[in-house]
Amino acid sequence: HRDLHSFPTRRSSDLKEIIFDPSTTISETSDNPRSENDIVILKNGDQLSGAISTSSYNLRTSYGQLTFDKKNISEIDFEGGGLNVDIVKLKDGDKMSGVINNQKISIHLTSGNELQLSKDKIQSIIFKK
């Protein structure tokens, strides 16, 4: 057993001052400017950041044809392959599957370039704007 009196004592002058400023905010966008941009993930693993220019998406489901404005969509997953099923996730939490009829998706890249991508090259789109 150690005697409590054998521990070294610290004077307040030995301690470093830590300043906390509550007006300072930490934001996801301050460290990652891509977080405010739409993101396209390609099947080859590449990621493109910018603003999706395609404004609406047509989904053919087993129960009918649906059209969605991009502002209501949070994500589209293009399953592709033999499944031939795409999944649309809406910002309100709804999720539907079917086939997206849009064959080309346009994105205005943060670099300033406009790019048209073939649907079959895209794995998913994450809509931030």
C-alpha cells in the first residue's frame, strides 16, 4: 500500500489552461466540403462530387409508374446485373424498388465540368442538395 501522502502534489501554476469557447461550432462541412454536394459512386469504385443536374427520375414498379423529383430523393441504388432492380430511398423514409427508366444521369462536377453518365456505370447516387 502506498501512503496517500507520498503522491506528488500539483500547484495550480503547474496546470495548463484549457479554454473552451462555446461559440465555436464543429461542422461536418468544415472538414469535408464534399458533404454538401451530391455524390455519385460508380461501379468501378470512383466517386464523383457535385450537383446532380437530372431533376426527376421515373421508376417502373410492379404496381405502376412513379416519378420523383430529385429534391425528395435521399439515395438511389442501382443494383443492375441479373436482378435488374433499382432502389429509390426518399427523404421521408419511404423505399421503393423497380427499374429507373432514366438511361443517363447528368452531374455538374465541383471541378466545373458537366458529365453525363450512363445508368449502367453507376452503383449509387447520394443526394445532398
